[in-house]
Amino acid sequence: MVQYLKMRKRIVLIFVLCSIFLVILIIRLGFVQLRDGPFLKNLADEEHYRGVPVAAKRGNIVDCNGNILAMSVSVDTVYAIPAEVRKSGKEDEIATLLAETLEMDKQAVKDRITKRTSLEYVKKKIPTETASIIKSMNLPGIGIVEDSTRFYPNDTMAAHILGFTGIDSQGLEGIEYSRDKELTGIPGSILTEYGANGIKIPGGDHEFIQPIQGNTVQLTIDKNIQSFAERELGKIMSGQGMNMEGRIPKNASILVMEPSTGRMLAIATAPTFNPNNYQAFDQSARRNIAIQNGYEPGSTFKIITLAAALEEKVVKTDEVFVDKGYINILGRNIHCWKDGGHGRQTMIEAVENSCNPVFIEMGQRLGMDRFYKYLTGFGFGKKTGIEMAGEAKGILANKKKATALDLATMSIGQTNNVTPIQLLTAVSAVANGGTLLEPQIVQEITSPSGEVIVPFKKEVVQRVISESTAKLTREILESVVTNGTGRRTFLPGYRVAGKTGTAQKVGQGGYIQGDYVASFIGFAPADNPRLVVFVVMDGVPFYGGVVAAPVVQAVMLDSLKYLGVKPDPNAPLAPGKPLYGVEFPAVRKEAIVPSVLGYPRAEGEGILKKEGFKVMVEGTGTTIIDQIPYGDAKVEAGSTVQLYLGAEVGQQTLAPWKEVLDPDIEAIEQFGPRLPISMNQNLLE
Amino acid sequence: MIKKYRQVDGVLLGAIIALLLIGLLMSYSSSAVKGYLYFDDPYHYLKMEVVWVFLGLAAMTVALLLDLRKLYKWAKPILYVAIILLIIVKIPGLGRTVNGATRWIGLGPLSIQPSEVIKLAMVLIMARILATNPRNIQSFHKGLLPCLALLGIICMLIMLQPDLGTTLVIAATTFFMLIAAGAKIWHMTALGTAGLAMVVGAIVAAPYRMRRIFAFLDPWADPSGKGYQSIQSLLALGPGGLFGLGFGQSRQKFLYLPENHTDFIFAMIGEEFGFIGATLVVMLFFLIIWRGFRIAINVSDNFLGLFAVGLTSLIGIQAMVNMGVVTGVLPVTGITLPFLSYGGTSLVFTMIGVGLLLNISRYRSKTEEVI
């Protein structure tokens, strides 16, 4: 049996081969299931889990004291899982019910809930009451996920700074846009296991990944100072501007800056809009003219000429000039604004008088090179870097082509095109001792737990003039307010410095008469400025010293008192020269504002009026939900208290945002993040 | 021929019963989703499988009681019938085409897979040829060549369907039988080398084949195409981990893994019962292979010994190839896992094979047991 014994050995050989293969198989199983198991499980989970995104609560935007300017309110979003809707076979029924409840077109709803996608939103941002109705219907394949919508409790306040958000809570303008990343947070998700056919796995796992709330953006803006500025704008735009004879400018801006840090305390622009309801406003109302529009500044610019001339020591304060009413440049006479001229005057008097020929003389003494050095040194012709989309650069006359005539007109603030924020920043450099700063609008970024993530940082651009020049310039500008064209800004007990400006607008074939950009820029206290206030009004037939100066005066006084700046005992109580037709308010008694929070409107107003306060009301509702200044604040007797109305204290009225809801989601989504920036019409090219 | 005197091999029978039970359990768990979706009854496939298991047990019993001497005589007629069935399946109107392959012959409510018949017929005829003239196998011309010619014809017929998996199993089984029968090792090595050379030649002639053949090594290169099944199989095994997700907890059965109740049932076991469950199944197949070859060695008859080698190889090779595919060490060939995969006739024929193997185990041994 040779054959038989051989066969036994051969079978053992085959058996060993098979055993080796089985061992390899077990080793391979070990690799796949034990070593690669966790990795493969992740891959499998990625395939099995489908998530319904849960929007993170967008961070608040608050003012420098933590007052909420923009907040998120809980709403709900209805979504559909089309595969489950189709599986139920009740597409028609579901669409009818949803369309009724959501007030949508039935066919549109049906198209959406049967679309060939894994997840489809039916309607975003519906009130929670509607959502709970839908929830109670228990429709197959239809779900509700928590969402949030933006609410601006102060309506129009600081609208241009805040901007607004779109339907997906994405920032579209303003800080909402520029700090979108910080505000957005990290969306969470409701994860559910699904089969390959898009149907939920029965008994499958659910996982809720908590969304992480966005960070809080604190602005440098002070709600109180902003409201002072907006109150004044409100008066101007309602035809109650002082000396305005009932006229209303095309637009106006008030800017307040802290010169030592570059912090913007207020940026108010009119016309304005309500970010709760931004679609209802014309796009032009959303334009922040203080940042996006350039204009020929006129006499306010003379501060720059003066500072440059003093720094380069081409003039002395006691130097005597004779103004014969005009100055001849290249065969053309440039007239002083005062017919016949100012005659004999010292340099300081010339500044007080805003005398054109003297400033032109200063420009000539500086010469083209040095003049341009200060022009660019003070930041003109380039963006200030303020965190606002669409900032204009302004336009400087081409230095290579500029003539002596150009130099002359530039010296008195014509020819060059600058933005209000540029001028404010440049004058702040004079106020703070000679350093040009980048204007800041964001104070700091804090996490939801209150931890500071990005602290405030002062950004120095460069030193432009020396401390001593800055000091001298301030003193001369103080004299402008005390003795010169700026007397309508005079505040008894405070040292205010400033400069008027009345810019002619360029029309067809030259400057237009009787249509000016009236402005005034002032700071106080002159020896250690806390505030620089700038007012610009476009389209008025009046001089800046007449209509803009009183506005600066009002904002300045309220702000200084609010900030607790004590009157200076050495400051004059009356201007050096009387100004015809102008009465200066006597220093009034201090008064304490009573708190009327929670009172019905009429009662609250009554209490305030009884105490001698004036009242301004904003918002709709029956209850006072907010007031500025707050209760117990010490203010000047007889000043104005701003009241905000709403439904209930502590819970902001929801009425405005309900109106925002637009049935056509797509239409809203089409808004781009920014508006086109067209140049202002008063450009000189 | 020798006489029966012993009990059937209990270990073998136990392993088979264990696999059948696991198969029933898994055919329910893995097919419940499909049953519910397509037949509105999660137990649809389980009910059918229970019927097939009983039919299989009956077939096994019949095979167990057969007189193997008669089977020796009938080897040729059975082969002819099997070949005729293979031809019939290609006649239009008689063969049933599923997924582009014509593998079934419909007989009223029943249907027969000729490739299952040919597997047993082939093992039977090879055992008879090799046992009749034991010394011929030493010669290439007289012994090896006729066997290879027969194998070639049969493989060609099966590839007409086409059915690569079955072809592979039959070819490998035949090789095992040739080796067991005492074919010269250098003959087999030469054959293996020639085969390898042909494969290399085919690859050189058309490089795309290489990509196709080796696609299984990196299924992620084409995750939604050729690599899809391999990836889904790994995505079942991996999450199973050591202990598995638990009975009925498979996620991949929710239509992610195609053929999960047939060709990829082993992946389902790995997903629901983990490394431990999968290894247990591998061990059960090891038991079958071990007892099968042990039966072959211990029977003192060349025909029965070779027949046992062939029957054991049929089951063992098919199981190894299937588990190799599922774990990604072999390319996807499309063959089922004996006892576990859902599938009626193939289970019945496997059980016939098992019955025959158990039948052989009852025959007397002259020498002491070796393995």
C-alpha cells in the first residue's frame, strides 16, 4: 500500500496549508476589528449619521458699558427629511397642513418637502408658538430645530455701526459683518442614524452636539453718548435744528472720539434705518456717510494748515497780518468769506476769524512739499483703518500737477476730498498731543463665559506734530471758541476748542451758492481733551459756525457731564466777545433723574415732566422698558430724557422682529454682504 | 469495499449543527430590513431559511444512508447528468438569468443550480478516476493530463454562465485531490508556475486587469465603484470591535452592505458579534476541515479517502475564499459561505456533501488514527 501511506502525508500537507490560511484570516480579522476598529467605526458613523444643524446663539454686541445693542432671540426653524415624507405617502396632506400653519404656498411647501435631498428647510425663524403647533401635529418627516434671530433692542440706535444679519444669521453689514466669525459661534447638530435609503434606523442612536455660543463683541461706542448724538440728529432731521429755520439737511453725521485712545464713542448718521427691519429702508439710508462719503471740508481743515505752519515755525502767534478781503494767486483773486476782509489782525485773530488770505499765506510759506508732508502725515488720502466696510480714501490733488492756486485752495480746505472720519482722526491727533491714531470701534471680544479673548489695543499710526505745537494749536483753537467764529460752541465753565467749517459744494461749472456742507469740530477740555466732537450737515444754506456749532455744544455738554468731567474753575463763564443774537445757557442746577422703568408711558412721562425734564420717546408699546440717562444719574436740570417703549420690562418687545419676517426667504438671501460704494456727488475732479 | 462499523463523526456533526444555528440567527438579523422593505415581513427570509434547513437536514440524512458502493458505480452517469444540466442552463427559455449570470434552471416552484450539482459530480468522478488506477497519477500523460482535460472542460462550461467563484472552488478542490492522490509535487509546481505565468502574461497584455485584480488591496481608490462592497464590508467588521454591536444591532444591514445576507454574511457576524464571534465561526470551519481530512486519512479505502478529501475541500475552500473576500485579503469573487449564507439549493447541496462525509466517517479504519 505505497499509495495509501503517501496519501496520508499529502492530506496532512493540505490540512496544514488550510490551517495556515485560517490563522492568517484570524490575524487579519484582528487587524480590521481590533487595530483599525475605532478608525473604521468613525468612517462608518460618518456614513450612518446625518445631522440637522443647530444654529449657535449669535454673540451679543454691547456698548462700552455692557449695554446690549444687538442680541439673539430664540425662534424655531422647520425642516423636512424628504425621504421620510415620501415614505409616509402623505406628501399632499403634510404640505396642506404646513402651508396653512406657516402661511406659505402649498405647492412651494410640497416641492420643498419632497425634494431629493437629505435635509430641506421648510421655513426658517418662525415664532416658537407656531413651531409648537407644528410639533403637536406630529407630521412624519417634519422636524423643528431651535434657531435664533437677531434683535436690536434700541431699534435705530447705532444702526450703521451694528449693521444687520440675514436669514441664516450671517452678518451682512457693519460689525455684524466684520466680526461675523467671532459672533457666529460653532453650530451644533442633532445626529441621527440613517439607512442607505434615507430612512431613520429604528432604535438607532441619537447624538446632540451642543452648539457653542458666539463671542460677545464690546464696542467702544457709549450708548449714552451715542444717544446724545442721535437725539441731536433727530432734532436736525425733524426740522428743529438750532438756527436752521426749519430746514432739513440732506444728511448729517455726528462723530465723537476719545482722542487719547482713538476710541469712537459715537458715530451717528442720518438718515438711518432700523436693523430689525432693514428691508423696509432704502439702501441709501444704510450708507454710513461719515465713513463712506468724502467731501471738501472747508475751514475745519484749516486746523491742519495751522498745525503744520506752527510745527514748521513759518508763523508766529503774535505776527500781524493785513487782510484786504482777497488774495491774488496766479492772477486770480481768492476772496475772504467776509466782504472787505478782516483788516489788521494778529495770527491768532486771523484763526479766530477763519480768515482765508492768512491761511493761504501760511500754505504758501509751507510750500508744496511741506504741505503735502502734513497732508499725508495727518492721514488724508488713505483709509483711517476704522473697522467699517466701504471706507472711502478721499482724493488728494495730484502733487505733481498741483499749482500755486491748488496749494492756496487746499490751505483753506478746498480742492481736496476727505471723509469726516479722516478729519476727526487728524484733529484728534492735535487734541492728544500730536499722535495720529487709528480710530477703534471694537473695545474687546469676550467669550460667553466673560473671558476676554481679544483685549483693546490702541493703534498708533505715527507722530505728526510735537507736543508743544499740539498744545499751541489747541490754545489757538480754544480762542476760536472763546472769541471767534466758534462762539456758539462755548460752554460756560468748560474749556472748549474748535473750528467751524462751511464747505461749498461743487456743481456744474463751479461752487454752488447757498448749498453748503456746514460742519464744526470741537474738543474739550482744551488743556486735556477727553472728547472730540464732529458735526457735519450736508445741504444747508447756513454756515457751520451758526448751525453746526450749537450741535457740538449740546453733545459736548451732555457728554462731559455724563463722563463726570468737572467744570474748570479757571474757565471763562462767558465768551470773550458777545455774539449777537446768541444767549448762553447759564450753568444750571444739577438734577437727579428719577427711574421710570416699568411705568406706563403716560405716568413715566408725567413724573419726569414734573421734575422739569424734557422727554423724548422711541419705540412702540405701553411700557417704558429703557431710559437714557438711567435713574439716579446726575444731569443738568431740565435736560432731555430719552424713553424706550416696549411690551414688558426686561423682555424686549418682539413686535419689530416679527414684522421682519418675509415670506420669501430667497429674496432676503439675495442681499449681498455689502452695498456698492459710489462716490459722493460733491467730488472735485 | 470495506464495511461500516462506526458511529458518525460527532465533532463534525456538532460543528455543522452549530453553523446551521448561527446561520438561522444571522439570516434573520441580516435580512430583516430587506424582508420588511420588500415583503413587508421582517421574518420573510427567516421563514424560507427554516424550510431550507429542514430540506437540507433531510438531504443530509438521505446522503448519510446511501450505499457508497453504488455511488462509485454511478459516478459517470451523475457526471453526464451534471454536464447536461450545465448545457441546459444556457438554453434560452430554460435558464434563469439573475444579475447578468445564468445559473439557475427553473423547475416549477423549485430551481436548481447546475454548478452545485457539478461540484459534487466532479468530486465523485475525480475520486473514482484517481482511486481506480492509483499509480497512473505518477505519470503526466496517463494520469494527470486526462484529469486536467476533464477539469478544463467543466471549468469552461461553468465560465459560460459565468461563475468565477464556483470555477475557482472546483479547480482548487481538484488540485487538492490530485495532490492527495499522489501527483508528483514537481508536476503540480510546474502547473502552478504555468498558471502564474499565464496570469502575469494576461496582466502584461492589459494592465487594467492588474488594477481590477488588485483593487481589493486598496478599495478606497474607488470607494463608490469597485471598492464599494469591500469598503462596506470593512465598515461592518471594524465597528464590531472585540465583542460586536450585539444581535440585531448591525447598522450596515440598512442597505449599506449589498448581499449582506448572502455573500457578506460573515461581515454581519463580525459586526454583531465582533472579533470573538467571527473567530468562533473561523474555528468551526477549522473543525470541519480537520474532521473532514481526518475522516479521509482514517478510512482504509482509496476511493472513499479521496472522496472525503474532495468533499472537505469543497466546503473548506469555499469558506476560506468567502471569509478572505469579506476581510479583504482576496478579491471579490461572489461565492457564498457554506451553512451561513442565505440561499436554498446551495445549502441543500452542501448538506448532501456533509451527509456523504458523515457517511464515510462510519467506515472501518485499519490503522490507528493519525490526525
